[in-house]
Amino acid sequence: MSAFQWKLAGRCHKFGHDIPHPGPVIPKHLIAGRYMDPKDLVPHLFSELRPGFPDKCKPGDIIVTGRNFGMGPKMNGYIAMQALGLGLMTETMPFLAYRAALGVGLRVLDTCPGILNLVEDGDEIECDFSTGAFANRTRKIQKTFDPIPEALRELVSLGGTSGFLRQWWEANRPRETAAARA
Amino acid sequence: MGMTATEKILARASRRDRVRPGDIVFPKPDLVIVHDGLVVSSKAELDGVGIDRVFDTDRIYFVTDHDVVYTSPRAVERGTQIRKIVKEWGIKHFFDVGQGGHGHIFPIQSGVVTPGTFYFDNDRHCTNAGGIGAVGFRVGTEIATVLATGTVWTKVPPTIRLTLKGKVKPGVFGRDVGFRIVQDLARRGIDLDYRVLELAGDLEQFDLGERIALCSSPTEMRAIGVFIPPSERILAEAKARAKRPFEPVFSDADAEYELDLTLDVSEIEPQVVLTGGVERGVDIAAKAGTSINHAFIGSCASGMYEDLVAAAKILRGRRVAPGVRLFVVPGSELNTKRMQTDGLMQVFVEAGAMVMPAGCGICSSGKMGPVHSGEVSISTAADNVVGRFGAKDAELFLASPATVAASAVTGVVTDPRDFQVFRSGEAA
């Protein structure tokens, strides 16, 4: 787990309040069609709000949003964010959206009160998602938010639910099954 | 500081002395319920990892309620796949099409979900468990993790207490109160996202059907749970049905609530919820007289036997108005059987209603009995977001079973009090 990169540093991509997941984050037809492959999803991340977004970001960049980000329980948009190596910090997000983001292993802080006032689009920012330590290097601001809870760090470090299940099965697979397969 | 009932139930399931809002716990559920929409995808997910078994074949319930008559070739195929999966995994409690009915109703009626039970479910309407003093938590697609490992991470939610004061007027039902609760919370800007709404106060007046109905609308406002402390009457009913011994759980007197609210229910009128969300309720007078085409009684919100009784009181000896189609969807096969022995089936059939197989009915995306463009529907569906069950430009009013029945008879939105129908348990 020590090798996992909890700290991201890069550009800030600032978004406002009340951005629903279906549509603004990822086109509805990709959600309805149950597209889960990053190659199908990445080109369309934020395409309604910022065409060409995936070409303007690089791994380590952090999406910063206001209140109520990502309404809806689906995970398609977070798959795209994760594939691009991005992090996410929101003032608030509905619990099911937070759950969906963690389920794909996204580094996400869902309770960052007032963060929209601390950043502008394009600022150089960094965040350690395991401690909540945040810094805006452009504006020389530092602040600490609630980190990813300790009990959930294993899930995130394993890349979300599928990685977690893989490790769980490795540890819990009955011996006779393992022997039979060998 | 004490704990709320939900916290106590979560603590017990998590093998901890106490939990507090915000804690991350890994509860071991008494049971797990998965509906027909998530079985195949859960199997594919676990197959992908190589997991070839479930944590406990005896604690898992597969229910079939979302598409019980197979309305598409894909649904037929899915049914075949589900039966194959049941065999492969050795699931002991499988309720196939035509068996059981709605997975958020029949487990309560058949004594599987009892006061104090904790369970995981893929679907958010498992909040119905709160109607009998149990807790069901929705985990969506992560139900696959539960099926494999027997648990999944769970954040202990904060609880908001709402004390109901007064006695509701005759002709006003639990469903109306539920509509009014969310209307008030929305007006006050109170967010139910991942909160438990615990009811308190004058609850004795609500039977089990109305308690289930009370759980519905807050769920649509993103509550993770609704908890209604069971009364003596509810406990006696539960004891008579219970499949195993149970221990009812109540909040401590010094439990901590995020908010403490009150609502006077004595002034509530029958409600009609306008299209677009359960919080859009208005007093029935505002919409009375509006012509309707489509009516539906059922869903997880209003599919209990008590709901059918309330509707039958109005429909007895009357006919559905010309030009109106009325669908009645009993929540469970138990209801369907009881309707036949109690004569309710005859009432609905003679009224010209179409009685459909137990399950979600029209509310499941309008796979059966959808609305057409420009039509007006009045129903007891759980939700009425635009396009919930058919054309996007149709009106989807929500109301209590009595109001829907009254409207189906007259062909226009009608106050059930026009038919002199009173609350169940009271003289008509």
C-alpha cells in the first residue's frame, strides 16, 4: 500500500455548483448504454461543459467543484477521471456519487467546504488524499480537509471494487480450489 | 450519549458496542436481497474476478419484481440466466416470476424482515424495512461485493427526527402524510441525502401499510433510511408472522439527532403530487376535476394489503369511468391470494380494473401499462419524475390509493372524502 500515490499535484480544473453526472459530466447515452470501458468514456468527459477537456488535462490534475457534484449513483464519469489520472475535490457530493467514485478507486475528497474560494481554473494545486493536506501553490494557500477515511484507503489503493474483490478472493479462496487449479 | 435505533442496529450487525454518524463499518447482514435487475450483472462481475461462490446460500434472497411478465425477449433470456445462476450458486431463497412478488413488501409480510433486522439490498426502496422497525441499506451494484464477501463498507448516517403531532383527518392516509413531509422538508431546504429520517410522536394511528407508505417519499429525496418505531400492534403482527425470534430496537432517550423537527398532521389534506418529483405535492382542491386517462394502484410505496383495502372500499359496487384504464398491482402473491379469499379480487374485477401480477408493476419504467403522450395519469407509484413510466409529456400525478381509486371511478381527480371513505380501522 505504501507504493500508492496518495498525493496528486497538477493543474486545477474548476467547476461550479450542482453539476449532475448524467449529461454535464458524461453524456447520458453512455450511461444508459452501460459503457464502462475507459476508452469509450474518456473522450466524452465533460464534453457538454468543456469540449476537448481530456486533451487539456494530464495525470495529477485535480477537478475542483462546488456543492452537489455528480448527482446520480452511476460511475461512468469517475471511470474516465480515474483513467486520466485525475483527482476530485468537491465542496459536497451526494453520498451515492461519492460511493460510485470510490468504487472505481478515484482519489476523491467529498467535503471540502469553501474550496471554490481558494482556487481559480489553471492554478497549480496539490492534495494528499490520505491526509487531506491541500495547497494552492499559485496563490500560496494551504488548508486541510477531511481525508479519505482510513477504513476506505485499502479500497482506493487497490483501484476500487474490482481490485478489492481480486485481493479478497486471493486471500479467501478455499485451499482445495487453489490446489485443484494448480 | 445514547444511540438512535438505526445506530444500534448497525452496531449490532457490525459487532461493535456503539457506532456514531460518520463511522465506517462493515456490517454482517441478517439477509441480502437482490432483485431481477442485478443478478446477472453481479454474477458477471464476480465471474470476472474468478469468485465462484457466495458468502452464505441461506442468507441470500433473489426476488423477481421488476419485470415479472417478461415484457421483452431480453427479459425472457434474463429469466433463464437467473435460474441458471441460482443453481450454480445454490441460492436457497429464490422467488422466481409469480412467486413472492415485490421484494420490498413480501419479505415484511412473510416474517423474513422483522423488527431489528439489518439487511443489504441493491435497490434504494429497501427503506421500506423501516416501516416495521428494521433497517435495509441500499448498496447498488456493490451488492456483488456483499454476495461474495458477506459485507461492504458502510458509513453510519446521521439521523433527523421528525415528530408527527395530531391525528390525521378521515380520508387522509399515510401516503398523503409522506408527501406532505417531503414537501415541508424541501420548502425548509432540508437535505435528506444519506440521512435516516426517524419518525416519532403520534404514530399509533398508522397501520403497517401506512408505515410502509411513509417510508417511500423520503427515500425519493435520497434518505438512506426511514425508521418508524414499531407500536405494540405492529410488534404483535410481526410476532405472529416472524420466521425467527426477533428483538425490537428503539432509540435511546438521549440519542443524538442532526435535527429535531415537528409536523402537525391534523391539518393535512389529501395530496396530489404534480409531475416532476415527490416533493411537489398540493392539496387536492388545487387539482380536483382534472381529467385522467391512466390510473395505477401498487408499487413498493402502496402495494401493501391495507392499500388494496383502502382502494376497494371506494371501488366496491362501482365502475371505472369510460376512457380510464385502472391497473391494480398487489405488492405480493400473499396479497393476491388474500384478495381472492376476502372478495377484493371480485371488487376490482367487477369495477373493470386490470389486476396484474405482484411486483413493481407500472412503476418499473412502464414496461407494463405505460402512459401515452399527452395523457394524464394518477397513481401510487413511488416516484413521478418526468417520463418515469412512459411518454415524457404525460402528466404523472401521485396520490394515495383511495384518491387514485376515487379518481378512476369519476374520470377526474377526485377527493376520496366525496365517497365517504374513512381510514382503515374506522367505520365507513
